[in-house]
Amino acid sequence: MSKSSPSHMSAARRNAETILSQSRKRQESFKLEQKLAHDAMTEKTARLRELRLAKEAADRDAEVANPPARSVPKTRKVRRSKQT
């Protein structure tokens, strides 16, 4: 006859099952934390990308509306040799 009912399980087997169950719970918890952290980072990256693209578009619009003034080239000072 096999001892398949839980009441007839050996103490060592119950202990091993408990340890395995705890290990699986920790592993599932760790994987869930990793997924949540990854999702948060992905969301943050997307938000920052949207902000950057909006800023770049605003900068382009501002540049089209107000083009930078042409700079006048400065005249160079002529260096003269010292007279002795």
C-alpha cells in the first residue's frame, strides 16, 4: 500500500515540501518585484522621451519664429612687431 495521504507523510518530506514552497514564494516575489521595477523604468523612459521630443519641437518652432541674427565677423587686430 502506498502512503499517499498527507497525514501519513514523513516529517522529512513535509519539511522538504515546506522549504520548497517557501523558496518558490520568494522566487515568485522576486520576479514580481523585478517586473514592477522594469515596468516603472519603461514608463519613466517613455515619459522622458515624450518630454524631450516636445522640447525639441518647441525649440524648432521658436527658431523658425525667431531666427538667430547673423553675426557680423569681427575684424582682427593687426599685430605689429615691437619697435626697438
